[in-house]
Amino acid sequence: MEDRQNSPDSPPVCDYEGSDYQTRFWDQGGRAYEDGAEAAALKRLLPPGGKTMLEIGAGAGRNTLRYKRFETIVLMDYSLTQMQQAQARLGRGEKYVYVAADVYRLPFTSGYFEAATMIRVLHHMAEPELALKQIRQALQPGATFILEFANKQNLKAILRYLFNQQAWSPYTLEPVEYIPLNYDFHPKAVRGWLAAASFELQRQLTVSHFRIGILKRLVPTSLLVWIDSIASLTGDWWQLTPSVFTCSKAAGVPEKASPDAGMFSCPECKSPLGEPQENLLTCTCGLRWGIEDGIYNFKQPVK
């Protein structure tokens, strides 16, 4: 994993290119409880279904099958190799569209998607409000947006602060960067960014109440996930867990994309991109974007 600068005026991006994150962290990392707790939260918050779903920071597709009630699911990640892993896991076909792109420069037509999720991604963002505004541009009015974030005001951080085991306060609104491009955020700050990006908050769930090694070893995973799902219902009252899910509705502009609009627009000039020719999407501004083994690559234009 590395961080890089796309251009002088672009925020740094956390790049999982070449990472074995899915295998190391999820498949072999003892995270069955966390995965199950997140699955329960998504089941509670997801709409019944629809035509178009955008999964931002999809990685190797861990959550993608949980969105199966949507006709088309667009998996997007900055890492091309993560998209290759997702494609190997899920296969090709009309249901899945694989896109390597920068969340700060999304390549999608305004008002195109009916729903979007961003799980375990916001904590890598130096400019979260800018990213949320980009996501809002891609959504139709009334679209559902499910966001997970790493909570600065979790119970462990509060106790460590009270007993002088950490210098930073969990109560202040500014993010804390504990390692480069890894941030914890205050729930109130996240709610403010959502509102500034024209999202109307509908619901909050607290998740991973029992992220403690000894509990995960001693208590059956299914039981721990069930208890967590019950405890998560307090999320609108207080947020003291390391992970918080929010469910919001897109408000304001842009309007819904026209029925004949294509999915993609140029991430630089926002002009519509037509049908691909010889594995290239060519923009009127002169930039060309490649399609590599069924994966749309918007990380860098083709020279």
C-alpha cells in the first residue's frame, strides 16, 4: 500500500495496488466477527433493490454479493489489482462493472446511480468532504448512500484519554491521523460533512461493539454478531464504537440523469463519454481512457 499525489492540486490517495489485503486481513486475519457485523448493518440499511448501485472502495469485492438485489453493480477502487481480484472472485458479465478510479475525480455521469456504499474507505481520506461532494454528484435525488467511518470517539479512545494513555482528545472535531493516510473521525464532524455535501441523514448504526480478541475467541461468532446487531440499534442515540454506519438520502442537485445518458463522464472535464472504441473511451477534451481486460481504467489517461 502506498500513498501518492495525482497532481499538485489533488489530495493524496491511499493505493492498495499489489496488496494482499483481502487474503491477509479478511480471509486469514480472524475478522469473521467484524465481517458479520458489517453484513448485518448493511442488511438493515440497504434499500429493497434497484437498477444501479455504486460500491466505492470495493476492494476485492468482499461486500458485493450483499448488493445482489440491484441489476447493475459498479465496483470502484483506486487499485487496478484490487479490481482484478474482484473480477476473479465475481466473474464477468452484465451485472458487474469494474472501474479503477480516484474518488476525488469520479468518472460518472451526474445523477446516474440509485444507491451507493462506501465501507472502510473514508478513514483513508485526507479531504473527506471533497470526496463526499463527488459522490453526491454521481447520485440521483433520493438515492440511498451508506457510509461507514472509523470513529474517533470510541469507548477505548475515551478511556485511554481519561487515563492519560493518549495525547489527543476523542471529543474534539478534528480528525486524528494515527498513521499516514489513516484517520479516525468524530461522528459530529462526519454528519456536518454529509450535510454540506447535500445528504440528509436518515439513520446511524454503531457496529463492532465487541472488537476484543478474547471475546472473539470465547464467544461463537454468530452469537457475537447477533448481539452486536441488537446493540447497533442505539446508534442514533450515541456513537461509542470503533465503527459507525450512516444511511443518508441524496438531496438537492444534480437531477436524475436522462434515460439515454451513458454511465461515464470524463473525470477531468466532466464531458459525457460515448461508447468505447478499440478498448478506449475518448473525450472531446482529447483525453483517452483505457479498458484493460474488462476493467475501466480512469487512474491515468492513455498517452
